[in-house]
Amino acid sequence: MTKNKPAYYLSKFYWKDYLNITLGLILYAVGLIGFIKPVGIVTGGLAGVGLLVEYGTFGKIPLQTTYFAVNLILLLSALKILGFKFLIKTIYGVGVMTILLSVLQKIITTPIIDDEPLMSAIIGAMMCGAGIGFVFNANGSTGGTDIVVAIINKYKNIAFGRGMLFIDFVIISCSYFVFKDFHKIVHGLIVMGVMTYTIDMVINGFRQSVQFFIFSKKHDRIADAIISQLGRGCTVLDGTGWYTQETSKVIVLLARRNEGAVIFRLVQSIDESAFISQSVVRGVWGRGFEPIKVAKSPKPSKKEANTTN
């Protein structure tokens, strides 16, 4: 019996991840300081807590101070629970975000859009959502409530998105105690909705792919055309039509969403009686699609491979 060995993983520095995180943080910071903060709207997350404190203290405690201080406490608490490797990109994100917030507070001193508070908030929400999407795509984090939910999720089986949504709702609702205005809560919820939608579009919209099941008696010609004309690989499976009890071939094809129309035209040009099923998949990783970014397990040495009980 082979002796079980603990799995070891090589840590690799992906500079593109940190570039995407930085660009995302810049987008988020500009959207927050340039569009959302000037109109007095509270967002979710720890940035929303920082805005509440700044509004409540009339600017005596700036947003970046609360953001950094609370994140520092959360990071120190989470180190033992989640580990340093899990938090390394979060630490980078918190540090860069604190610097950006401090710098932009001095640069952007007047509202970018005057007399249109809701429009300003929506534009800011789109920028913040896009920024967070870039950060999440690089497996990064802006800290704050992300850490809280990650810690809770380690011990309690709750959905990450549901936990974030509940915390953000509570933070935005607390703006009533500062402004005594329900309109601020409504605008804050609109901002949260726009941000959530934008995050989803950035994370899943660009990588969204489609999956085809193609049933045709001319499967060989269609498969050859897919490879030669589209440059895509495909798989041919054996199937049985249960109504007719006849065997058939099924082509399984994964492609980019924008290639869908071309695939339909190609199949139709070969076999107009073909039966095609198309479904949307959240993402496809591998050759020809998104690269797989996971740490690789090192090959065991000859000594470890030959070790047995």
C-alpha cells in the first residue's frame, strides 16, 4: 500500500493578476471618490462603513482611515483562521486601495457631475462594479466584508453571495441614522444593484461560452468543417434515439458566445435537417478558452514515489 503524502503546492507569482487588481482598484477608487461620495450615498462593504463614519463625523475621520484601520483588525484576526497564502492578494488590495483613496481625496475636490446625484451614483456604481470585477477575476479581494464572510463560511455553510448581500443591506440601511432620509437608502440600494450586475457582467460576461449538442446523420462532415473552418475541436459521442431505437452520433462542441451564429450557419449549410441544442455555460477553461490558473503540484521524487508502508 502506498503511503499517503501531504499535497504540496508551488506558489507562483502571476504579475498579470496584480496588474488587473491594480487597474480594478483604480476604477473602484475613482468611482467611489469621484461619483458616489460627492452625492452623499452609502455603498456596501467596508467602503460604505468608512463613508458612514466620514459623513457622521463631518469629515473629521476620513474614509481611508476607517477603511485601513478596520481592515487591519480583520486581517490580523483572519491570519490564523484563513492563512497567509489565502490573504496575500487581499493584503495587497487593502494597501493599494488605502493609498488610492488618500491620493484621490486630495485630487478630486469637486463633484465630477453636478446637479445629477442619481446619475452620478449610477456611473460611480458601474465603475466600482467593473473595478471589483477585475479584482475578483484575478482572484483578489478588496478586504472588508469579504474577509468576514470568508471566516463565517469556514465554519458555517452559507452562500458567499447571500452573506455579502445581507451585510451590504445592513450597512446601507444604517445611512438613515446619519441622514434621516429614506431616499438615501433607496439610492444606496440602487447603487448596490448596479454594482452587483456590473460585477457579474465583468466576471461572467466576457468569459461566457456556449455548448452545442448537434444531432445529424452528416456528423462526419460537420465535425470536419468545425475543425477546418472554425479551428475548434469537438467530440463525437454515440447515442440512441429511444423513440426510433436507432443509433446516432452526437457532436459536442464548446465555443465562444460570439461564434454561435457562425456555427448555426455552418451546420445549416451541411445538413438543414440537423437538430441543434445550445446552452450557455458560465465559463470554459483550457486550450482555446480561459487559461487555468491554479498552483501545480510538484512531481514526487523517486524516493517519495517508492515509499510504501
